Amino acid sequence: MKMHFCIPVSQQRPDALGGRYVLYSVYLDGYLFCRVRYSQLHRWNEQLRRIFGNSLPPFPPKYYLAMTASMADERRDQLEQYLQKVTMDPNMLRSDVFIDFLKLIQLDTFSITIKTAALDVFLPDGRNIQIEILTSDTAERVLEVVSHKIGLCQELLGYFGLFLIRFRKEGKLSVMKKLADFELPYVSLRSAGMENCKVGLRKWYMDPSLDSMLMDCTAAVDLIHMQALQDIEQEWAKPTQAQRQKLEALQKEDNQTKFLELSQEVRHYGYLQLDPCTCDYPEPGCGAVLSVGNDEISCCITLPDNQTQEIIFQMSRVKCWKVTFLGTLLDVDGPQRTLNQNLELRFQYSEDSRWQWFVIYTKQAFLLSSCLKKMISEKTVKLAAENPEMQIEVPEQGKSKKCHIQQSQKDSSRFPPRKSKIEIAKADCVFGTIKEEDL
């Protein structure tokens, strides 16, 4: 699937010879990932092309004369599309040329040298595992080191991920983003520009029944048990009073297996809850708390009269969605390194035999989009298991197969052509899609 790359801003900078060049600010999942020149991306593309040939997407052409404003905007959009498309090929994602370039550009952007460093990775029970890494170690590598230290079976790594987690007052936490395999956790932690932000280890699947795949590994059971306790404490999972009493009794008995079995019956167990946000349903400006998991989006909406309404959107009735950035950062050199203040996610939903758009305004729009993609991926794998004759692509495992699913669920997280640096709303909304064969 496409990754959430975007290039909302660029700057002209003077070079050593008295000329000028354009520096592009590349964001991933709403956070500044790197700043890079066209010439650097061009060289990278040439290196990739020598290995992968025509399987690469088109790269924006060179201009030998001065670019007009419209040409500059067109190049920026083309570079954005290139980054989104080049990351769809799992073979490319694993290549040394791909990874080494992104590692170096991340380090260079934030002026971090390659050195040995200590990194704290926090577990769901609040403990931290301190590991020794290189500042250039990717999230994939860090996850391997952490898993080795806690005894997590290597074949189960795909069920877990590293996240940027912000710890707020009164013990509340917010999951800000999942780190991509090629991101550098040491760099991402320092570049996020947020207080009380830590790297955390969490399970990364939205179907609670997948717990059953981990029950033969003691370390995996420990982790999902810790997270179940944390989710109940955070009030993300919502047991009834009777369930809570049974869970407390099982916890006293230290019976993790029975605890997790009962947790499967708890409302919103295994869901990821987002920070309070706003939505346009049933009318604009309503407050909402979203919980995502088990093939649904559960919304607790606060109406203007302070009454609450529970609404559940089933993923099987979601046709498509898109993330839109409703503005452009101008102060790209300042402390603000995220796009999370002006984001919306809108999805098209079938209700009463008609398609309707629902809009959610949340700084976690990219995280929400990633969760929706994950649910589609897991549903696709489940369909393949139930129908062996079907050829299904499994993007999370890096396999590339054809897909014959009738339901067309599409996602767009690409940003549009800009007429000016401050133009917003409709002019900043383009509906690019991920087609069935991309899922």
C-alpha cells in the first residue's frame, strides 16, 4: 500500500556558487521526515533504476532553464507521487540502496552523526528496555534488538511495531504514529518536537482474534497481557463490572491465558483509541472519540446539547477514504515539525443504500488511515485463508499477488497541487487512490 508521504512546502536556498536550489520538506505520516534536494532524489532514482529497471515509477524530468512557479508546483507534486509509489514495492523497501539513502538523508536533515547511543523502548506496563544502538539503526533493526532482549520469537515480529507515544497528564497516553521499518527511531524521537514523547513497543494488528497466533510464545503473551491491562487502565477497553471483577480475579491468580480469553469478550478490546477530535456528523462541530479495531470504526459523539451518541461504521461498508491537509506550513525552519494541526480524514460510507461522506478532523488522521489500511490487509488475509482458490495480495508480509476482491476500498493520502502557499480546503484536496491491485 502507499505510504503517507507528502511534500507540502519547499524553499529556495542559495548554493555555494551563488546560484539557488530548492529544498523540499518531506513529511511521513504528518511528521517531518527529511529535507532533500531534487538532485539527491535524482541520483537515488538512478541507483534504484540500475537495480529495478522499469519497475520504478516515473521520475520528474530535469529542467535546464529556470522553472516557473507552476513548473515548481508540478515538480513538487510529481516528487510526492514518486515517493508514494516507490514505497509500494516490497522488494524495493528491503533493498540496501533504498534504505541506506533514507537513513543518511534523515541523519543529515537533523544534523545527527552516526554514533553509538542508548535508546529506551517502553513496554505497555510502563517499564523501559534500554538498548545500545547506532543512531543510524532503523526501526526494523531496533525491533529485532528489543525482541532478542525480551525473548520474543523472531517469527512473530510482524505482529508488533514501534510507535511514537506521547505521555500526558494524569497518566493518559496518545499513540502519535507507527514508525516505518526504514525510519530511524533515535532521529524520529528527537525530531518529533513533542514533550514527553517516547518510543513504545505495542502489538500491531487490529483483529483481536489474532492473539491466538501468539499464545505459544511466553514473551508475546506477556506483551499482549501488558497491553490489555494498559488499555483497560486507559479506558480504551471497556469491561462491564462483572467482567472487571473476573479479570481482577484472574490477574490475582496470574492466569494470563484465561485473562486474555476473557478480554476477547470486552468491548473495544484490542482497539486503538484516538485523542478527542471533532466530526461533521450528525452536524458540523460535534466532538468525537474514535476507537478503531475489529473491522470497525466506533465513534462516541457528543452532540451540541451534550448528549452522547454511539455510532459504529463497519469497514465492509467503507468504500474509500482520503486524508487532506487544510493548509501549508510556512515556518519550516521553526519548531513546528508536524502537519497535525490541520488534518481531516473523510470516508465514504454506505448508509440506507446511498453513499455518504463523513469527515473527521483529527491530528491523528494519518494514524487513523494506517489503522484502516491494516484492517483491510487483515481482512484480505482472512479471506485468502477461507477461500484458498483466491489469489490475494498480502502487503504486510511483502508478498505480491493478484487480488480478486469485488469490494473496492481505496485510500488517498496524497496532497494536491497548490496555487499558493496559503491556499486551503478544496484547492488542497486531490483524490488519488490505491486500487484493488495495490491492496
